[in-house]
Amino acid sequence: MEILIAFSIMALSLGILLRIFSGGVNTAMVAEDYNVAVQIAESMMAKIGEEVPLKSTESDGVAFDKYAWAVTVEPFEFNPDNADQSTLKAQLFKITVSVAWGEQAGKERSIELKTLKLGVKPL
């Protein structure tokens, strides 16, 4: 009888330990996905103004067959009271990069990064 009780306690303990370890593995996988998504978003943001001209545009695509990204570049309205807009030769552009991923319906995750970059004002 004592052996049967010991096996029951051991089985319950192993079940709880397996659930804890599987939860840790799942959390690590989600963290890795967020890390990759942030790297994709930062690389897209770095290309704007360097490889891609800094002008109003929208583009999207898929990276690594899993991460859907979208980039939006639009003029940022900056209107200080004491600046003459006609004499300014530079313009701020608002850049928004969003990355979404998810393999299961209803479990889609996404991140969005925003920044401002200074560019030449179109003539």
C-alpha cells in the first residue's frame, strides 16, 4: 500500500514539473519571436533614409515566411509659432514600422515602432 501511495505522489509531482517546464519553453519561444520581430522592425527603420529615399510611402512584405511587416513614412507636421515654414529646407518624417506574426487563429502578436527622421523638404 505504501508503494502505491509513493507512486501516486511521484506521478502527480512529475505531472506538475512537466507543466512547469513546458510553460518555460513556451515563454522562451514567445520571447524569441518578439526579439526577431524587433530586429526586423529596427532594420526596416534603419533602411529609411539610407537605402530607401525619405519620402511619403507605404510598403509591406513578409520576412522569414512568418513575420508580416508594414512600413509607413509620412510628413510630420511641426508648426512652431516663431518659424516661417516657407524658409525651412528640412522636414520631419514620421516613420511607423509594424511587424505581426502568429500561427494560430486568434493568437496573432504584433509590435509597432515609431520614430521621426529629418529629411530634405520636397520642392
